[in-house]
Amino acid sequence: MSASNEIRIVRIYDAPLKAVWDAWTDPAQTAQWWGPRGFTLTTHSKDLRTGGSWDYTMHGPDGTDYPNKTHYLEVEPLAKLVYDHGASDDRPPMFRVTVLFSEVEGKTHMDMCMSLPTAEAAAQTRKFVRKAGGNATWDRLAEYLAKRLMDQERFVINRSFDAPLATMFDMWTKPAHFSRWLAPTGFDMRFIRADIRTGGSSMYSMSSPAFTMYGRAHYEEVRSPDRLVYTQQFCDEHKNIARHPMAPTWPETMRTTVDLTAEGPDRTRVTVTSEVVGQATAEELATFLDGRAGMTQGWTGSFDKLDAVLAGGV
């Protein structure tokens, strides 16, 4: 249980411990994923040891530079990092970070805690990080590891909700709940057919004032209470495969994996992973990669609606 002045982030990465540690500590690798989507990173110097420091600049997509200086208080290789984050030559550190790394069945468990002076400062930082898209940093790490280790291009997004695991599973697998929040902002979703079980399928429509689009899904795995895997295609009203009406070069078939993890009796973390299925042209793959920022925005809007549904009672 985190204290009121702490922000805790827990992730499980499908990668060996050393690969995750190296991604965190090798400047060349860190530059591939550190920061919100659209940001880039320049490391000026890095001395990874207790008492050492990391001097770097984050470059925002609008061209704004954000100088940062990290001071390492503890460095235990493959196990622990403790550092003060967010300082610069004219600014004290924003908070202290403790990151614990451990191996769990061949995967890597990352437990990160950001400690701030007060509960109010923690609340303000949560809002700032969320508005800036900073939580996508840890999703980008998952994407980077998938590409580096398995040569797989993926989109990953995480979000934690104040709801029990069983409730969250229902929100993803019962059409009456699912259709209330999944559609992009400005769209209404309606299931034409729904058989959400392993081997089942569904067809649905998403409508806005401007147009209606149709989709179909095949459920490869539905495992209560923590996992859902399905492939998805756009189609016409007669179930024939079609392309996204606003993105004709979007890949034909996508696979979405939803993993649900209990973070407490009344809190659940949702991890959504999307990847291209089957043969895709270079143009289609580029469209998918270029679309990850938009996917983050779309899922964030859907998750905001899910938060509202949960707050209103299920």
C-alpha cells in the first residue's frame, strides 16, 4: 500500500531481468523509450554508480527542451536504483525515485515508487504526469523490449482503475458494459452480434454524426478473471472485410491482448497490447507505428469513459 505522498508504478515486462536493466541504464537504449510519446532524449553524461549522476535533456515534440539532472543515491546492479529526479542547475529535485527489479518466471517485475514532500505535491504530480502523457514512458519501454528482443512491433498502454478484478473482467466481456465506454470519444457503440468466449465472435458498429463504421472480432482466449485476447478487423454492414474509413492503409487485422492485474482488493491494472497479425505491407506497418500516439489518445479517452462508468456504479 502506497503512502499518500507516494506514486507507485508496477509493471511486468516480458523480458529477462538483464535486458530490462540494460534498457534502463545504457544511454543508447534509454534514448529509444524514455519520456512521453513524441519526446526524444540527449544524454550529455552518465555516471551510473552510487554518488554518480545522469545529465540529459528531453526534447518535446514542440521543440521545447527540458534539462534534467539525476543524482544516484543507490545503485545495486540488476536489483535497485534510488535517485533524485528532475533537478537542473537552477532547480532542486522534484522527487525521489526507488526502482526495484526482480525476475519472476523469466519475466521482469519492476516496482517503482516516487516519493514527494507532501500528499498535495503527489496529487499535483499525478495530474501533471497524466496531462503530459508521462505514463506512456513505461509503455514505450515494453514496446522497445518487444522490438529489441523479439523483433515485434507493438502498441502498449496501461491504466489502473478503482474496481475489483471481477468487475473489470465484466466491463471487458459483457456487451452491455463494454459498449458504454469502448468507442472513441464522440462515437456510440452497438453490438450487432456478441458471443464473447474462447472461439466466439462478435460484430459491432460505431457511429458518429458524420458516419458509421463496422467491425468484427474473433476471441482467441477469454480467461476469467484476468485475460482477453481477440483479433479485430474493420468490415462493412454485410461482414465483408473493409478498411478503416479514415485510414485506408491501416493493417487489415490487429490482435489485442488485455491483461488484468489486481493491485489490491478494489484496484485493477489494465494492460492493453496491440500488434499486427499476418502479412502487412511496409506502408501498413508504418501507418501502425505512426499511429501509436493517436492510439494512446484514443484509449485514454475510452479509459476516461470507463472511469466515469465505474464511478457511476455498474
